[in-house]
Amino acid sequence: MRHPKRWIGAGAAAVAVAGAIAAMGVASARHDEERPITGDALERASAVALEDTGGGTVTGTEVGDEEGYYEVEVTLDDGTQVDVHLDQDFAVLGDESDGTGDDGD
């Protein structure tokens, strides 16, 4: 009758491991959520990005971007989308064009 105790112990360990994996998944999903820039930071980041691109319209923002602290998406008058990456002090780290967003090339 000692075997049932081993099975119970193994089952409890498996449940604990599954719970830990689920908790890591939730934490990872929260990290992947995009947070928009807000308040004064939004105004400042937008102004810097529009200066960098020479105009356009801010169509998206994100805090905690993988290429910098802030990312500002600007759509130019010709439809080209440019992601401007900024550091925490709003200095431009670089930019990259995503193209026109038109799938009918």
C-alpha cells in the first residue's frame, strides 16, 4: 500500500509544476501587452517623432518598445508608415519604414 502515496506525491508535484508554468505564461502575456504613451510624454514623443519624419500624422504609440523606451508610429502623407524609436529622454534612436500599409503591391 505504499505505492498510492508515491502516486499522490507525484501527482501533487505535477500539479505544482503545471501551476508554475501557467503563472509564467500569465506574466509573459502581460509583458507582451502594448501600453500607449499618455499625458505630457505623448505630446513630447509625438513632437519629436513628427520632427524626425518631417511631418505626417501620429497613428500609434507604445511604451516599452523592444527597440527603445518609446515607439511612435507616424503615417506620412503618401501613406508610408514610419516607426520612430526614442529613448527615455525623447532622443531619437532610429526609425524604420513599414511601407505604405497597402497590401496590393
